[in-house]
Amino acid sequence: MKPFGYLRAASVAEAVRGSAADPGARFLGGGTNLVDLMKLGVEAPGLLIDVSRLPLDRVTETADGGLRIGATVRNSDLAAHHAVRTRYPALSQALLAGASGQLRNTATTGGNLLQRTRCPYFQDTSKPCNKREPGSGCPAREGAHRDLAVLGHSAACVATHPSDMAVALAALDATVVLRGPDGERTVPATAFHRLPGDDPATDTVIRPGELITEVLLPPLPDGAVSLYRKARDRASFAFALASVAVVLHVRDGRAEHAALAFGGLAHRPWRAHAAEEILRGAPATEETYEAAVDAELAAARPLRDNAFKVTLARRLAVDALTELTARP
């Protein structure tokens, strides 16, 4: 047992001060990922700052018709929220596709965004891993990488980001709100997570001492519908081999608005900008969808054992777009 300090923050300001004063501090919400990593020896924080009782557990309407989601809203509560289910079904579907019911009852919005990769080399402290120990190497490239990245990876890391929720937030153009020693700032969900490059140990753009306080969802364009689809090795409690979140509005047979994000393929949720560029204003047909998705996935660089992910992601995306097009 490695000793660590514990602080139950009474306010956001106190939580931020505690984190800024101790570089080894970690925020504790539901603990569904952090505590596991502490047990494995991957994480060894000197201080746990409990933010679970802060008044950040509400989902409220914004003036423009969007939603404000507090960082400690539980995944189960968010998935079941009426406004989420009716206006942002892709988000509800993504949350329900993640983990188990027991974990969703504990896991928080902020913690979900901050969960770390399930790459087996990262979680095994007897193995080298650049994400855990910079400069030690990436044995996954030549080892067990079936479940790992085909897009955006580097020589230093081929890990994938495990969140389902974050994929939906990327497609929905969400914004992450951060509070830190220098005040409050916002980051688009699409820019919140990093690609590995030569610094895979840094997962996000969070600065020292910053705390996620909420996530903002803008209103969807009039007439837009959304969907989340996930392929995995078993029906529940499994991370995505590939997943896709789609937002689509078809008018007069053409895709007036289209947003896609892939999960399970990269170090972060992968916003499909190349596909979206082809889709906007184009005929809403399966041929268009196939061409758009193929253009996006042309950037894929599969490894020895995971080329199947490209085909899987293609089928998921084309099927999701086709299904949304057929809806009245």
C-alpha cells in the first residue's frame, strides 16, 4: 500500500488550489478508472482530491437551447436524462454502450473524458510503455495490437482512447469547460484529447491544476438526427473495436449537415473532417456515404493484426448514415 493524502474539496476553488499546489495530485470523481490504475501500480498520486460532492451534478438548459452538463453528473443519469435521450440520442446510446450498469452508476462525465487507455502494455507495469514511462518503448507495435490504433498513431504509441461518450461529444461539437489557477477557459471536445506524437504520456490539453467543471452541448441544427454505433468482441462491458457517432440532416435528398466521429481507431476520438467535407451538400445516397468514409479512412495505417478495423469502421459508418437517411 502506497500512502497518499486525501482532500475532500468543499468548492471548485479549493480543488483547484489543492491540485495546483501538488503536481502529484489527482481529482477523484467516481474512481472507476483511477482507482483501478492505482491498484495496478500505473498511477501513484500523492494526493487525491475528492470532487464528487461539488455542486457539479446537474444537467441544465442553456439560453440558446443547448445543454450544460456538470462534470460530476453520473453516466447513468446523463444517459437517462429526457433532453439527452430526445435531442442527443447519440450521446445516450454511447453512454449505455459503455462499461456495465454498476460502473455507469458511479462514473462521472469528467472522469469519462479523462479515462486512460486500456492498452495491455500500459496497464502492465512489468512491460515497457512510452505512455507510462516516456522513452521506454512501445512493444505493442510488434506485439499484441489487434485492438489498437489504425489512425493518428506514431512510432512512440499505438494506444486507443477507450471512451464511448467522448466520441459522441466530438460529433456533437461539445465544449469542455476547465477551471484552473488562471481562471476559466473552454476547449472544443474535438481538441481536448491529443494524438501521441513523440509525447504519448500526455493524453489531453489540460494544464496543471485545471479541473473539468462542465461540458456544453450546442443545439443541433434544425432537422438533424444522431446515432451511435459500436462493434465489440462481446455484447456488453467491452471496449470498442470500432465505433461511430453520426449527426445528419438531409433536405431534398442532400446532406445539408453531416458530422462523424470514430472511436476505437485512434489515440483520441477521431473527427472525420475529410468525410464531412465530401458529404455536405452531396446526394444522400449509399454511394456518397461510401466515397466519403473511404476518403477519411484512406489515412489509416493499420499494423500487422488490425487492418480489419478499417473495414469494420467503414461498414459501421455507412450503415449509420444510411439508417439516419431512411428516418422520416
